Amino acid sequence: MTDTAEDNFRIEVWDREEKTHLETISRSPDAMVSQAAWQAAIRRRPGMLLIHYNSRHVMEKILTPGGVKFPPQMIIEGGIHVGLDVALGDLREWHELRARCKSCSHQAQVKPSGLIRRYGSGALLRSVERALFCTGCDRGGPVQIEIHRLPRN
């Protein structure tokens, strides 16, 4: 992939010690496209260190929840998707969950501890998404949960 002046946003995968660059997942001139790729990368690269850049500046850095279950090349090829979901028990204290209604785009912060009490620490986010309903619209869903990193103070 050739670097161009327009590819301001990129997402890279590093080993846990941040010594070896393993792959570049995405390059994009568009912030919204890059943010969508970031959310997908969090789900598709469990147990990996992801870094989201804007030019040379680090926008976000996260050690994704879960353990590395499959070699990254298997995930890249898209042959394996089942089993890559994040369990509630894999979330850390610096993770924040936001639920977004796909019907009305209403968003709300969700406490992981409340979901763990209700569904258990082994529940997968995908299963929890199907059980939640939107409180902002009369249709009540479907809901998508996004994982974000709490800002540092």
C-alpha cells in the first residue's frame, strides 16, 4: 500500500509490547471511514494492540479485549468471524460501552457492570445487542454496542 498525502488516518496492529509492527489494517483520507474501520478492528483483532493515527499523531491506542484466538492472517482473509466476538468479562475498566439504535440513531452510555450482572461475564456483546431495546424510539431497536476507551484525565 503506497502512502499518499491524502491517507491521513491509519490503523496499525502491534504486538503487546509495542515493539513489532504486525500490519496496517486501514489507510483513509476520511475520518468517518477511519472511525468505522477502528470499530471493526477492535472486534476483529482480539488481544492485539491497535493504534489509530491522524498523520503522525496517535488518536487512540487500545489493547483489545480477549485473547488472540486465531493467527491474524486468518482474520484478514475473512474466513473466520464466528468466535471473534468480545465477552463482557474481557472488558477492562478503561472500556466504555455506547449503545446506538440502528432505527433512530439514539445513543446512550451502558455500564459494563450492569450488563455483567444481568447477562453474566461470559455473555458475548453480539448476544447482548440482540437483547437490548432502544428507549429513545417507539420501535425499540435494533441496538449496536460500541467499545470505546475512556479518556485519560
